[in-house]
Amino acid sequence: MSGLDAVATPAVVVSRDRLAANIARVQAIADAYGVRLRPHIKTHKCLEVAHAQLAAGAVGFTCSKTEEAAVFIADGAPSVTVAYPVVDPAKAAALMAAARVSGTALRFIADGDAAVDALADAAARTGVAVGVFIKIDVGLHRVGLEESDPRLVPLAQRIARARGLSLAGILAHAGHAYGASNAAGVRQVARTEAALMARAKARLEAAGLAVPEVSVGSTPTVLASDAYDGITEIRPGNYVFLDLTPVRLGVATFDQVALHVLATVVSVNDSHAIIDAGSKVLSSDLGAHGSGAGGFGLAFRQGEPWTMAGMRVARLSEEHGFVAHGGHRPRVGERLCVIPNHSCPVANLAETLVVTDGDRFETWGVAARAKVH
């Protein structure tokens, strides 16, 4: 009997060795290219993982929401970038006040006047000075200004003039890399991102503005990129756990995936094994940024090698997963390992992570779980 036999399912299981190797691998990339690593903690939302990242050499963290950031600030994070446009002065002020207590250096992003106004208001209320990045849209078309946008220089000048704010630099997220077909496609996205950021920086500098930092980040582009010219900081998140999406992209392998869901077969019919992990555990995510997967993960018998030949999780309801067994019917009560399409929402749905190094395990809390404000 292995240690995990004592774990109730469904459970989100993390390999301690693979987690450590993934943290070391990306820190080594940052060190080799002379860039700072500021991991995005939305993937794990876990203090223990964050401590391991700092111990390996990370300079601080990237967060999405202010409540999420507050958890890591309260834990003493040295610096935090909120890489999400905060347009509510009250939210920004609450985080600035918390950062003042902890001594955390705080940075935000803006892509328009509303965010600058909110941050300047919050800085005036709290007396806390913060850096502000201008978000550059390098192809995802979600948030940010394109490098040729006529509003870029005036926005930077406005940030530089605002009391309590300073221009921290420019920041991008090439999330559209998840839609590439292979590692070469991801690498081209990374090259294009670097070129666009270089042009944005040159425009700002031509206007007499200093651009201290050029920050980029996505796990696929960091793992696939072969050049970081002009980049000062990388912000990948998913690299700590990985999942089916970077494996499909060819930037990671199955033996690097550190997270899976342990589930029990509760019923079997002619076409599917029904497991006790549905959308409330696996999430209904088809892949980061909607990259698409044709299913909700791959399931494997315990001890079976992880390959693309795994059993497809074809459907989900809230509490049930439908695993297409292809005639190789698992038995009721058997436990399956499911690699999800996207580990980030899976970790957010869990209260605890079961961290194992073989026969032994311990549980780590997901401290920033469901922090969505």
C-alpha cells in the first residue's frame, strides 16, 4: 500500500521532486540570460511554493488581483507586481497600506487614464509611492496599448508626473503563444514580443522618458525562447506545475508535469468510466487562453506511463468526470491519475495540495484560493 492510498479522492497531487526541478529549471534560464524572475503566483496560490521560488532566486511575485496579492504581502513578499489594471482607488489603497506595513515594494500596471487616476488617488490617500508599468499589447488583444499607439507617450508622461507614481517600465504577456501549434511557433511569438517591446521602449526613450524595466511573461515563451535581448524580467506562472497544454506545445514533457488529480472510478458503463472529479475539481478549462484540447484532461491507471495515449476525459458534470476507456474498462474503486489541461484553475479550486515524494505526503494550503477581488 502506498502513502497516497490513505488520501481521500478527489485530490490535487503534486510531486515534490518535479516541483523542485521545475522551479530550478526556470530559475536557471533567468540566471543564464541575466534576467530577473518574478513568477506569477496565480498558478499555485500557495505560500510553500512561493517560499521555494524565493529560495531559488526569484526577486518577488506577480499577482492578478489585489486580494490575492495581499496574501503574499502579509507573508512578507519582498516585492509584488499586480499585473492587472486596478481602476478602483479603494482596492489600490488597501493594498498600498498593507505593503507599507510589510515593507513590500509594490508595482501596478496601467493602459489608460482610469488606472493612473485610481493609483494616484490611492497613493495620495496612503502616502505610499508605487511604480507603474504601461501594459503593452503584443498580440493577445486583451489589455494594453500597442507599441505604435499614439497614447503611449502621453500616458507615460502622465505617470511620470503624477505624485506618488513613477514609471517602472513596460510589461507584456504573450498569452496568444498558447494558441501556437508547436515549440517553433511559440519561439516566434517570443521573438515578436521582444521586438515589439524594444520598439515601445525606443519610442518612450526618444521622448526623454527612462524605461527601467522591460517585463514579459508566459510559461511557453519562457521555455521556448532562445533570446532575451532587451528583456530585464520574466514572469511565468504555470511552469511550477505544468499540464497538458505545454506538453502539447512541445515546450515540456510528461515527466516534467508536477500536478495531477487523483480520482476514483465510481461507476463504469460500455463507453466511459465515471470518476469522482468533475468540473468542481478539474475545472471546465480547455486550455490556457482557450487554446482548446478536445477534452478535459487525460486519465491514466496508477503506475501507467503518461503519454498522449491516455484515456480522454471526454465530458464533465459538476461532480462527475466521463473517462472514455476505449474498451479497457477500469474497475469500480480503481484510482486514476488525471493530468488536466490547465493546472492553474485546478489549484484554485482546491483547499489543499497533497505534496508527495513517493510513499510519504503532506498537505499544503492554497492560501490565496478564491481571492478574486
